[in-house]
Amino acid sequence: MITFRQKGDFSNLSGFLERAKETVNLGILNKYGRAGVAALSSATPVDTGKTAASWTYEIIRQNGGVSIEFHNTNVQRGIPIAIILQTGHATGTGGWVEGRDYINPAIQPIFDKIAKEAWEEVVKK
């Protein structure tokens, strides 16, 4: 979640949010959704490549807000493969495969760009 604090006039922020709301399906959020999918795909550990190729995004409008959700559709026997790659998992023989934090480092720069672009709109003169 991104939080902003500002004192004074909110007209620039209001304008930015209105434009984002108006273009939610075609504009800024789609740009970042595609960038997030690309970042996640390139960072996903590859064996067959199926998990890396299975990233998608969805723009959700809810309770007056808008969010981008990233999903991975590679699920085997009810197990989301992207998550067990991230967190680790037990093996069938009682062993443990350590997870690798690849999701957070891949997606953080996208979140930073969203925050930067929003902030630039807030302070725009």
C-alpha cells in the first residue's frame, strides 16, 4: 500500500488520481502491470520455464480505490509453484528445499516507480 502525506493544496494529487481513475484500464496502471509481469517473469527461477511464463496481472477497482494484483497461474496438484519457489517446500523424501526471495526484489522497483510518478504529480507546479 502506498501512503502519501502532504500539507496544503491537494489539487495536483486530485487531478492525478482523477486521470488515473479515468484511464485505469488503458493507461498508467496497465503500463505498470505489464512492467511487473516482465520483472517477475525474468526473475523467476527457471527449470521448465512454465512458472516464469505464468505471471499475469489484474487491475481491481474496489471501495473507491484501485490496485494492481499480480498472479501466477502455474498450480500443480493445488500447489502454487511460484509461492513454494519463494518460501521453500518439503520434498517427498522428508527433505527441505530452501526458498529464494525473488518476488520482492523483482517487484519493488515497479512499486518505487509508481510512487515516484505519483509524487511528481503531487508536487507538479
